[in-house]
Amino acid sequence: MKYIVLVGDGMADYPLEELQGKTPLQVAKTPNMDYIAQSGQVGWARTIPEKMAPASDVANLSILGYDPNKFYSGRGPLEAANMNIDLKDDEVAFRLNLVTCGEGKMLDYSAGHISNKEAHSLIRDLDQQLKTETLRFYPGVSYRHLMVAKDLTPSLLKVKCIPPHDITGQSIAKNLPRGKNADFIIDLMQRGAKFLEHHAVNKVRVDLGESPANSIWLWGQGRRPAMPKFEDKYGVTGSVISAVDLIKGIGKLIGLEALDVPGATGYYDTDYSAKAKYGINSLANKDFVFIHVEAPDEAGHNGDLRAKITAIERFDQQVVGELLSYLKQRSDFRILVLSDHYTPIAVRTHTAEPVFFALCGQDVPKGQINAFNEAAAGESKFIFSQGWQLMDYLIKNDLPKGTSLP
């Protein structure tokens, strides 16, 4: 039996006036996701538990079958796992964004989606400038990096930090870290900004008319989590495919193989087909594959409607379509497609409502819904109030008490 989970990060959205009251998914050409909806069941899952922030780390833990209320400890340590940073008990990892600030506002949470080469130069030099016996800085992918602090864990865990993609265009001063000991984080961010402002990389970017990475933003801190292995939980081996450290880090922590795919960028230009190809190849000797595509989420954060529709269509054609072609000659499979959360164009950040999914394959009865979009899914009464239980149904065929197929 083969199990495939395909996540179009943030592709769910709200109706838009410029689309005559439709959503990007409703106007995008998605014959393959529609086929899954027509062939099986469409339902809803609350991937963001109540009172938790609508973040990708929380949502993807849910999708992979892990209750965030029990296992979530912060975004930083999940990304650290993929970067092979072995966090000790007295260490806390922060996500560090390279950002563009100006006129007292957050102008760009991604510093113009800075290249790896430029970003690595900045982070290496920042580490030389700010590191101490208790602080280190590690380069990641594009604008996504890490800071690890030692011996300061209890105080730092309680600081309230806001993700930079939640405050695009907003005041920096009103969104700085808050709480006891927040001054330590604020001081680091200010010192980082002072150093980066005059860095040679940023001088070149300004000359080229690109957004400078003129500040750092620290958030998502936490300790290394302890989670049961996916194979112990579900009895299957598997792999995870993504361009971002967060998803690959979760995979490594739960014992899935995190595959590195050439051309996977985490942005609009990612190689969709390569992700599908690597996923298909991994199923030759594994039972499960989880393929994550970041591009729709990035388009949502950027408020870029055209890019979001294009990303959805490429995800449908080059990822979902290629996996369905691979499965055409077999019957022993289940395939699930969904967003992890909404990233609406209108608000340019994540929102916390339940997401809809489509699932088809062996022993999944055919329902009555014929399209994969928000409006069509609104007819479904197949609901998982705790999103992590959806994986139990996918692999074990277990439904939560009180839940039944339509």
C-alpha cells in the first residue's frame, strides 16, 4: 500500500472582488485535484488547534498526525533539525529572517527573496560580529536562518515574538518582541540592523534596485521537541520533500527521510516536476511520501493574485498530475491533497479556520462533491475537529469517535 500526501501551502483563500466573488482555486485550472475530489471524499480538518497561532509548523505537524498541543515547541528547533544542529537541553533555537525595514515599517519579510549566496555571506559575517560563547548564527535558505542561544533558555522562551510575515507594512516599534527579557532580543535585532545596513552585499542590492537585507527579525523560538517516530506510530516507512527547513526538519525528527531535490527553491520558481519525480522514486522502496510546495503561500504573503493562481495550476499539473499518472496502473494507494492553512490574498498572512481536503484510493467511498475548492467543499459534512486525526484515517482507516463518512 502506498500513501501520498500533497500539500499546497496556503493555497486556500477567500472570495475576491477582482475574481467576481470567486477564490483563486475556483478560477485556477485544477483537473487533477478535481479528479481526487470526484473519486473519493472531500472534508474538513482543523489543522490549527484553538488558541494556537495559524503557523505552518503547527499545521504541518497536524497533517503528519502529531497533535500540536502535545508536540509543538516552536519553529526554530524544527528548522534546526534539518540543518543538523543538535540542540542541547540548555539551548533554544530562534528563526531568524533577513528582512527589509524602512521608515519605521516592515517593508519585506523576505528581503526580496534574497539569494542563498548573498544571504549566506550576510549570516556568516553577522555570526562573526555578534557571536558569543552563548550565541551562534547559522545560514539556512534564502531569507530563512537560525540563531541558537545557550544558558538563557527559560527567559527567552517566554518572550512574545511576532512573525515578520504577519506585519508587512506595519510599524516596527509596535511589533517588537514583548515581555520580560525582550530587551535582550530587541538589542540583538538593533545591533544586527546596524551591522547589515553598511554591508557590501546590501550596497550592491541597493545599486541594483533590489530590497536590501538591512535588518534581522527573531521569532519562533523553542527547545528541541521529543516526538514518536512515524514508523512506530503508523507502521510505514516514508520520506518528506520540501524546499524549506521547517518541513524537512519535522520529517527528520519523526524519522522520515528528508530528500534534497535540485531546483526546489521554496518560491515561485521551484521545480515542481522534480519534486514529483523524487517523490515517485522514493515510493519504490518506501510506503509513504509527503510533498510540500511553498509557492502558493509566498504568493499569498506577497498579495500576488496572478502568481498564486499560477502556483496552484503548476502544483496541480506538475505535482498532483504526475503522482496520479504514476498511480494509474495500481489500486493499492491512497492520495490526500490539501492546504495546511489559508493564506488569503486580502490579508497577506495565515488564518486559522479549518482547511478542506480531498482523499481517494483503496476503500475510500466515492462522495458527491465534484471539485476541489472552497465553495464545493462547503457542502461536505465530513469533519475532523482535530486535524492530526486525519492521518489516522489515511493510513489506519480509523475515524474519530462521532465522525462518520457521509
